[in-house]
Amino acid sequence: MERPVWAPEGVDMTLASPARMYDALLGGSHNFEIDRRSAEMGKTLVPDLPRVALSNRAFLRRAVRFLMDQGVTQFLDIGSGIPTAGNVHEVAQEIDPNSRVLYVDIDPVAVAHARAILQGNAGAAAIEADLRKPAELLAAARATGIIDFERPVGVLLFAVLHLLSADDRPGETVAALHAAVPAGSYVAISHLTTATRPEDAAKLGANAADQSKVGIHFRSREEITAFFDGWELVEPGVVELPLWRPESDLDQHETPGRSLGLAGVGRKA
């Protein structure tokens, strides 16, 4: 198997990656054959799976614009994946060129590609770190100097917490991030759910574990809402992806009542 020029040395090209599978679902080109096969298997089980990815990207754009409206101009995007058109720094810096964005991912391909894209952008950077180790992640984030943790931060957790099992204690991780940022900060979360289509969620979860070896943990509305403990939920609360403050019909990638993802935004008082 020939290694693409953009793939860092040492990356196992025989193991699927959530970041690269997501890239494949969005029609990106920075993924391996194993990622494309895994994404295709998911689409075989749930044909509208790519719409979930598009819906999540649309929520990302709306959430970043909302936080900018609240005066937040710096973002810690954890589990950022492979940057594609309309990513956080593009949305934020179009509104305020002085906005600052730090991308964090565990996948070296995602980090390498982000760094290539961000060359010459003094207000954005990318680091490799593990959300399951929040203290180390936060130390690495502080070391970059990109984020000023004395000012409000937009903590972005788009489609990443469902990669953590219960044993990984995702709730404690979100609490650690809450403790690290000052009042006036926000968290934005999107998460795959069992709330609307439990049978499809079960099929995708089983396939991820058995075929792609990527653990994906669909959670109930109550479990996802619990991640906002300590944060003040903003309207409309935790809702299906296309129902979180849609700006036009273009945001309706999924039919309301059938979205496989929930989303919400919370503020630290």
C-alpha cells in the first residue's frame, strides 16, 4: 500500500480513523482505503449517514457565528478532524481577522494537514493531543500561546465525545475543560444519539466496533444533556442538529425527527 505524500511516517494505514472516516463522508481526499471502506459500510447500513456529517458541519458554522456574536473571539476546537472548507478559523476570521483558533486532534494526519493549511496564519495552530487526558491537553494548548485562558474561550466539542467510552469518563473531561476557562466562556457540543433512531444507532455502533474497530458510543438525550452540567444551556437547549438555530433551509440536511445527532451550546456564568 503506497503511502500518500501528505501522510506522516508512522501512521498505520490499515486502521481506520474517525477523523479520516468523517473526511471521507464529507467527500474529502485526505483518507485511506480503510477509512473509505468503513465509511461505505456505514452508508450501506444507514444510507443517509453523509447527511449527518453535513448537518454537523452546518451546526459548526452556526455555533461559531453565535459565539462570535457573544463576543468570543478565540476557540479551542478539540477533536477537530481534517480541516475542510468552512472550518472554524475560516468562519471566525471572516468575521474578525484577529480571531484565534487552536485545533486539537489525536490523529497525526489531521494535525499535519491542519498545519499545512494554517501556514502563515499567525492566529491559528494545530496540536496533537488526547481528549482523554485533559490536563496534558490543556498544558499543550497553553504552551502554544494561541489561546489566552484569562479571556472567554469557545470550547468546541463537535462529534468527538461519542468516541469516548463510559470508562473514559467523558463527563469528567468536560468538567475539567469547564474549570480551565473563565466566566463568559462557552462550550458547543454535537454528539451521536439513540434518541431518534435507536435501531440505526445500534447498527452503526456495532459496525464501528466489529468492522472498523472504531468505538462509537451513541448516547441518549439525557446522557448528552448531562455533559452541560455546570454550564448554562442557551436556547433552544439540546436539540437535533438541524434544529439548533437554523439560519435557512440550507441548514436542513436531515429531516427533523430523524437526525442521528444532538447539539447544544452552554455558557459558563
